[in-house]
Amino acid sequence: MRGTLKPMSKLTATVLAFFALPVITALALQSPPDTAPASPQSAPANADDAAKPTGDATKPTGDATKPTGDAAKPTGDAAAKAEFTMTSPAFKNNERLPVEYSTDGENVSPEVAWTNAPAGTKSFALICHDPDAGQFIHWIAWNIPADCKGLPRGLKRAATLDEPKGMRQGFTGWGKSKGEGYLGPAPGKGSGDHHYTFTVVALETEFPADKVFTARELRSAMKGHVLGKAELVGIFSR
């Protein structure tokens, strides 16, 4: 019959298979896989890149790079030179002077001390006066040794002392009749508070051992030799 297909010969089938197989294989290779490979950007280019942290990781935050205020600034004591100061265990600055140091009590000198004297100090001088009674003088002293850190309570009343060695004392506002050395407060009754001011002066000199001064003469002799001053104020009234 004209419409009936004849079976393919073995030779023909072999030839067709020979040519068709490469075409089928090529088409199969061009088909996309079911799962897409990882993006090349998601993997490090090499081991060194994988070991390096990102830019954000390498930079510390602002808080980490800046020290705190307390750490960045030295304390007041470290930033500034220590101040020359005067103190007493008997009373605090601008507080009441105990009656025992007045003429109503034992009338003895209070213990005083000073710290942080200026470098180059060769001697100290001391003046105690009452600015509320016309600068009345209650105590003057000079040639206090440079290694002296203060004066004890109840210092001897004399022109020259053996301890501290070589220290000299002068007359008070009462004059020669009362002798040399400390004489305490004796304000008028009802005159209000008086501010007894103790001043220690660091000097870059010392005076001749036999030199005698009034308060005014001592102040004049100290001019040009003062390295520093420290004050302590005791208040007393009747």
C-alpha cells in the first residue's frame, strides 16, 4: 500500500543515532540547573580577605576612642602647684580663737604650722595683728629657720630663742613694758568680732642675728625678699 511506512533498516537507525546524540547532549548542557549557584560576591576572593574584618569592625566607636572627662583631665592637685598654707590644731581659719590664747585665759601663743613653703626659702617671719583695732600688733618674729614647719603652743616670751634656734621676737603693740613675744587678744567689751590675722612670710634671706625690729621696720626690711605668704585668721570678741 502507498500509505504504509516501511520499517527503518538497521543501517539507517545507526546513522541517525550517530548524528542525533551530540545534538541532544548539547541541548541538555544548555538547560539551566534547578538550583542557582551562589553569587560570586558572597564568597571571599581569597583567604586573606576572609580574615579581614569589615570597615565598621576595624573602627572603634567615638565613645571608645575618647577618654572620659576624669581620665582626660589631671586633678586639681596635679594640675596646679601646691599652695603655701598655714593652719593650727587650735582653731580653723576664720573661726573662733579659744579664750586660752587671749589675755582672759592663759595668754599663750597657739600652735601653728605651714606647708608647701616656696623653693629657695632661707628663713620665715611671722606677724600677728588685729585689723579691727588699728593694726594692733600681737606678735612679731623673724629669722625662723628655713627647715621649720611651724611653732609649738606656748612659745617662750624672749628676744632670742634656742628652739627654734636663732628665732628672734620683737615688741607688741603694748611696747617695751610687756617685753618681746606673743600677747593675746584683749578687745574692748562690746566692740564686736576682731579678726586676729597670723601671717607667715617665706623670705629668700635672713637678717643679722642681733638685728631688732618693730613691726613697721620688719615689714620694710622684708620688701624685695618675699617669696610667699600664708595667713590664718582667728576670731575673738568680748
